[in-house]
Amino acid sequence: MGKLLIVGTVAFDAIETPFGKTEKILGGAATYIGLSASNFGLDTGIISVVGGDFPQEYLQMLRDKNIDLTGLEIVKEGKTFFWSGKYDYNLNTRDTLATDLNVLADFQPVVPDNFQDCDFLMLGNLHPAVQMSVINQIPKRPKLVVLDTMNFWMDNTMDELKEVISKIDVITINDEEARQLSGEYSLVKAAQIIHEMGPQYVVIKKGENGALLFNNGDVFFAPALPLEEVFDPTGAGDTFAGGFIGYLASTSDVSFENMKRAVIFGSNFASFCVEKFGTKRMENLGQQEIQERLKQFKQLTQFEIELTH
């Protein structure tokens, strides 16, 4: 099993969807990635920053999931990063109501000694300069480096983002971001252009329409599981990324065939994440539930067909 290091936000979110709203709850890319990856029994650590207002109970919950918090800086006099958003009825579009960077504004990540030799590195959605700083601190290149990013960084720090993209193995972004990054509408062409920027593998997330995996002309598609109830899509992409890299780290196999399985695992965890607000569903996920839903994915995607010659 590989050692996994996750870089990203640990944050507060306030969310409004057509099905309800929350006050400040636990959120952040690293939180969702960590909770998802924790299902594989890995040696996992998080690099992030929170303020003195961050509750001890959240820290304890992460520790109880065997997530190492040595790399989580606590700025006693500071406030934790806060994001607030409101989703439309279709849950695919949202408006950001507030983004308070707070302690994240001056965050200088430090890779802890016990994760300098990480085998797998997950660069969650953050400023590209922070992502690059972590890459530069690790003396021996990890077996696999995965990057997640978003349109905000494409709008504001494209040059820095492209520099980070040139250093990674896998990028996970949604379809809208893939089109923006590449300047191409066709996702096949978009993946080709992004591939030329550096990553060997391109994963394009399509929300309720599944996910695509591209590698040197090979393509794999994983559907999203049709769900009766979807409450909150916040963190689903990060949960996908956590399941994806968690599976790869647990098998230490980064072949295209194994990446296909990793995409299914990522989609599986994302399907749980959306069933409750925030991280609640991921905090109490059982192995039996995970296996049962994997069976559903298998039934959804497997078929036999006679091909005439």
C-alpha cells in the first residue's frame, strides 16, 4: 500500500439547495478527499490550514479516520476559510455567495517529515503556487501526482496553473473547466490538448452524467449511479478524487486498466456524498454499503452482446 499525501482546503461551507439550507458546516477539498480515501486503510496525511475557530470535534473526527494532521496548520488568532453557495434546481449550476479566504490568504504549506517520502500526491483545489510549493518540497518524485483545479484559477492564474499541470500525471476537472482550459468544445479534443500540457491521464467529471478517462487515444467512460435523492453536490468532485487516488494507492497499480477501476470507485463514493448535506454521509460510511453499491455499478455497466463478423 502506498503512502498518500493530500493538499487542499479544510473549511467551513454554508450551502443552500432547493432541498434545504445549512449554517456553517465542515467542508473543504482536502476534507472530502481525505474522508473518501480513508476507506482504503492507507497511511494518509493532509496539508492545510485552519483558524482558531475550527472545532476540535472536526479535528478528532478526521483523526478517528486515521488521517494524519501533522501538516494541518492552526492559526490561533485567524479565521478558517469560508465558502457559501446556492444551487439552482438542477443542481448543476450554482452561485457563489461568499468566499472568505481568511487564513488561506497567507498559507505557506509545509510537508511534514513523515510524508516527505509519499508515494501518491493529491493536489486538491488550491492556488497553483501552493500546489507547486508542495511539489518542490518533496525530494523524490511520488509514483503518481494527481491535480484537481477549477475555473477560478484558470481565470486568474492561468500561467501558474499551466506550470503545475506540466509537472503532474493525472488531472481531474469537470467538462466546463476542460473546455475552458483547452479552448475546445469537443471533450475528446480538449483531452488531447490538456494531455499535451503534461498529464498522461485526463479525467473529465460530468456530474450526474458520469466521468471520462483519457490516455493516449484510449477512452473509458463510467456512468454516475442514478439516485432517488440528491441533496447537495458540494464536495462530490473532491470525493470522487479521493476514491480515485485512494484506490490507486491501495493497489499501487497505476496502469490504464487499474485507472478504470479507480474511476468506478471514485464515482461510487461521489454517489454517497450527494445524499446528505456536507460531509455527513462520508463520515458514517460502512464497508458493506460501499460493496453493495459497487455491485450496482457493475450491473449498470456490464452487458453481453453478440458481434456479427
